[in-house]
Amino acid sequence: MTRVKICGIRSLEEALWAVEAGADALGFILVPHSKRYIEPQKLRQITAHLPPFINKVGVFAGEPPNRVSEIIRYCFLDTIQFHGGEPVDHYRHIKAAKIKVISLDPQQITSSNSGHPNNPRENVASPNWELLHTEASQGLVQGILLDSTVQGQSGGTGTPLPWKELHFKTILAEIKKANIPFILAGGLHPENVQEAIQITQPYGVDVSSGVEREGRKDQEQITRFIHAAKTKASKPQSIR
């Protein structure tokens, strides 16, 4: 069954909505310039009142290792999600699972099909595969999250990745060579998450803006999203 992470949680009420609906993980944005930023003091008050077996993920971008380590301990977090292109090796001493985010421009992926569609290593829309495989082989990364970036903004863009494009499929194939669990994000919502899962077959899905109304988390949207993500589609498709 596909795992679900509800990201951008900012209150205990929102966290409990997600837990009660069946979320596997909760994400908390610890990037000060983000509109979904939550202060560590407030986050600690939330995580201290959550039930067991819920994975608590801290999302960071460019934060120095000593500060990340401090927040992880103080806020009782289980996992670090790197959104700033940080060298994961610098954080190896922190006792937490680590998710590396790869931000992709949907338009760049679509236009890349006219270039080298069968060779992701030669395409500008692709990440550094050699580095990724090294980090995987050394056990530095436990998950890869693919998200969409629009005009330099990463995360919470509401823009889906082009799941059906050939170049996107080659990116997925390269990630699977590294044998790292793959998490899909970017423009997911209750109406499209099941199709996205059918096409990409991810370990998990990650959503934030797709379960909001007027910029705030919505209980009904969260419940619908998790139900759709965890309901098996009738005709699953796989990446080949």
C-alpha cells in the first residue's frame, strides 16, 4: 500500500486530522521564508502530543548541520527532508532517516523530449546520478522525493510533474537503479493522486497545497486524499 505524507502541518488539530485519516507521516516546514513555516517551539508542542508509529518529518533548506541536529532532538523528529541541495554527507552524524529532494521543472522535462529522451544522463533536466548512486550505496539517503519547481519556487507549487512524459520515466528508471524508495510530490490532490500512483508506482506520496482551502489545511480534503491514495486502482500501470 502506498504511504502518505501530509506536509506543511502547522497545528495539532491539522496533525490529528491527518493521523485519524490514516497518514503515515507528517511534514513540518522549518524553512523560515516559507509561508508554511512553523517555529520549533510550536512544533515541539505538536509532536509531544502525537500518537506513536507516526513518522515526523522536518523539512529543511540550507540549515547548518548543528542547527538541524538541535531541532531534530528538540522537536522529537524522526526524519530529515533536505530541500536546499545540501551535501547529505555533512549530516551523516545525525541520527535520523534522510530524504533527498530532487526538484524538477515540468516545462523543462516536457521540452527535453526533443533532445535526448532515452539518455537521462545527457539531459539538463536530470539530477547528478553519480552523486545519488554514491549516497545510496553509502547508506546516506533513505528516500528520494521528486517535487516540481516553478520559477525557482520549490515545494507547494501546486504544479504536477509530467508523469506520462518519456523523460520523466527515464528519471524514475534511474532512481530505481539506486534501490532507494521513491516518493512523489508536486501538484497532487484528491482527484489526481490515484492516477499518479498508477503511472509512477511510488513508495509514497507527499501533499501540501493539494489538501488546502484558502491556504489552510482542510480536514475533508486530507481525508479524501488519503483514501484515494490508499485505494487500489482497478488497472495499475507501471513504468517500463
